[in-house]
Amino acid sequence: MSPAIKYTLGRVGLFVVVLALLSPLPLNILVSGMIAIVVSAVASFFLLAKWRNQMNEQLVGVAGRRSAEKQRLRAALAGDEEAAAEGDRATEKTPEPPR
């Protein structure tokens, strides 16, 4: 499962648990919701640190690949034939199906 999905489900789960714990108290639902948001945010900072770090590593990897592709495209647009050929999918050799 993706680290982003795990972290998001963990945050939502913490919110639901805290809200359920606050439900027996005689509080307005909006006040209970606000308290649940704050408490679950603080709890997730400590309890979900591992998943948050995994999600951060995944996002850094994606950002790095996008940055490299952006630089390659800029070089290709500037006239660098090598960069253009490196990312050109039309010039890649595809294997011929056997006959």
C-alpha cells in the first residue's frame, strides 16, 4: 500500500477514534469535532512519524524524477540533440512480434 494512503488512513482513523471517545461527553458536535481534530493532529505527529517519513521519501523521489525530466525537456528544447534522443519514445526500438 502506498505510504500516502497509509498515512491518510491513519490520520482519519485517529480522528474517528478521538471523536468516538468524546461522544459520551455532553458537548456540541462541532466542539467535539474541533477537539478531535486538534488531539488527533498532535497524536499523529508522534504515532504516525514512521509513515509520514515514508510518505516524504516517496514524494521526494517523485519530485526528483519530475525535476530531471523537466531539465531534460528544457535541454531538448534548447537544441541538445542528445537530450532529445534520450527521452524520445518514438525513436526507441520496439521488438518486432515473431512471425
